[in-house]
Amino acid sequence: MKKFKIPDKYRSSIIAGIKEQRKLDDPRKKDFSPMEIDLGPVRFLIARHFGFCYGVENAIEIAYKAIEENEGKRIFLLSEMIHNPAVNEDLQERGVKFLQDTSGKMIIDWNELTPADIVIIPAFGTTIEIEEKLNKIGINPYRYNTTCPFVEKVWNKSNELGEKDFTVVIHGKAEHEETRATFSHSKRSSPSIIIRDMNEAAKLAEFILGEINSEEFYEIFENRLSSKFNAEKDLQKIGVVNQTTMLASETEAIANYLQGTMIIKYGLENIDDHFADTRDTLCYATNDNQKATYGLMEEYADLAVVVGGYNSSNTSHIVKLLEEKFSTYFISNETKIISPEVISHFDLHKQSEKTTKDYLPEKDKVSIAVTSGASCPDATVDRVIKKLASFYGVEV
């Protein structure tokens, strides 16, 4: 796999060694059990896969290259490079300004841009409309385009579906930058609809099977349908693609469910004419990280610590999985671990940070499961492990 040039500040000593050893021991990624670091009074279970993925390292390399090559020029990021505060803050400290927030709301007006400016497209990609807008201003949107190759793979698959007259069903969060970009690309070649979860897949199936009327359908999926979407006609042939940071198992479950719906509607012998197999669009990194999370859940731990940006979709899915078994603390970095008695962490359900006391159990040996999202630097995970270990008077 390609080696990327990223700042040393994002790399680690502990995690780098662990990952390198696991590659040697398990080159084909067959073993998803965690690595154990036993330090006596505290034991860490480190997930098999986590941290920067191919797409994130590619994006960081391109972004820092843009800064190096354009000294003295104004450099803008379309929105957050990735959903990690440390990376975005470092880019801003180097003079990079954001044009939009993560919801697409303008921070800097388009009219302020000139052909001499540099605009970096984030790892999530962007819409065709924005690409056209930048071209019109005289800015090449492809010069520093950090769009993840796996996101582009989803776009290519959507285009293939359109060429075969299939409607694209996008499993994703309609407000997420990546899903907005995928929807923009897919609707150019085929009718498109965004569904968030299995509940909405069930509503889609109910309409296909004639259990709800078109009025209710259009009300449920308002603002998540391509222009001139004709529910009666456009849901006769469908294929499912996803926002690459969604829970991979949920995308597969949705695809299988909708395939079953089309079998009921059209018969097994006709299924290939009505449902397209699109499982090859699942992102390998998201899949590996989630399988590694299940590997963690097979072990015993007193608590779990997940490190990453609070607005990171793939990290939030890892948190939700671990919450099923462990007391789980979602933190952005080591500063949130205030003391052995107090931790500040993000509550996904209330979408706010809260403080918890006595999070570390009082016992002779404490086991802590540790992982992170795909946009979290390994160096941050290093510091989290070191800080927790220091409470027990040991060093990693």
C-alpha cells in the first residue's frame, strides 16, 4: 500500500509499533481480535484496526502539499478536511480558511474568491454544482482535490446504475458532506433517493409493495429525492450505495432487505432485472474498523475509550457498537481525561459533552478497551493511553 507523506506530529511511537507488528502477524487481516498491553495494574485492549485510513492520509498529504506549493497565496478549504478538530485547527493555524461549515452554510461569500486563490476539496468530496461554481470563478477544483478514492468508487457505481436505468438508493445522512456530494453526482445519471436507516428502508419497501400511497411516500422523503422523481416508475429497478462512513453491516442489511422486497414484488427469477448487487462499494477501512470493534466486544473490559471528532460519522458508529457492552467514553483527545476520578466526554444521544465521575473502577487490575475513528491521528491515541497509564504509576 502507498506510503503517504504526512506531518510527523500525527504519527506515533506506541501505536505505530502495534500496527506494524499486527501487519506482520496477520497480513491478510483474518484476525480481528485486539492487541493486549498488560502493564500490571492496568491492561489495554487495542483494536485491530483504527485510525487514519488510506483516504484520510491521502487528503492530509494533498492539503499540506497545497500549503507548501502556494506560499503567499490565499488558500481555502471548502469545508472541514476531515472530521477531526486537531487536523482542521492545524490547517487553520497555517492560514487555511474554511469557505463553508459542515452543513454547507457559507462562511465566506463566493464573490470574495478570485482566480488566483487556491481551494482544496475535502476528503468527503463535493457537489457537481460547487465544482461548476469554482470553474466559473476561474479556480481549478481538481488541482487539490482530496476526495477519498472510495467515495469516488461510490460515484462511479451510481453512474453505472444510471446507465442501466436503475434508481440509486443512497444509505446515508442527508446533511453529511459526503452524502450531499454523492447525491449530486448520482442524480445526474439516475433518479436518486436518500434513506437514513432500516426504518426508512422499511417505508420504502412499504411503498414498493403498495402498502402506503405516494402522498405519504413523498412526505416521508421530502427534500431527499432527485428532481422529477416518479415513485411509481422509478422504484421498479433499484440499487443501493452508501455514505462510506455508515455502519457497513447496516448498509448490507438494508440492501438485503430491499432485495427481498423486490423478490416479493417481481419474483426470484426476475430479481436481476429489478435489483443491482452493489456490495463492492463498501469502504474497506470502515468495514475493518467495525469488524475490529466487534473483536473488542468479544473480550472483557471494565470500560471503553473511543477517540475522535464528535462530528465524525464513522467514529459515532463505533461508539454506538461499544455502548452495547461497555461503559463507553467518547473523547476528542487526552485533555478530556481530567483526572483519575473525572472524565469529560461526548454523549451521542444528547449531542453534548458531559462530565462523569469515578469512571475508573477501584480494583487491583483494570482493563480498558481503546480504539478511534478513521480521522483520528495515532499520536492522539498514544497520548490517551499514556495518560491513563500514568494514573497507575506505569509507563507504556
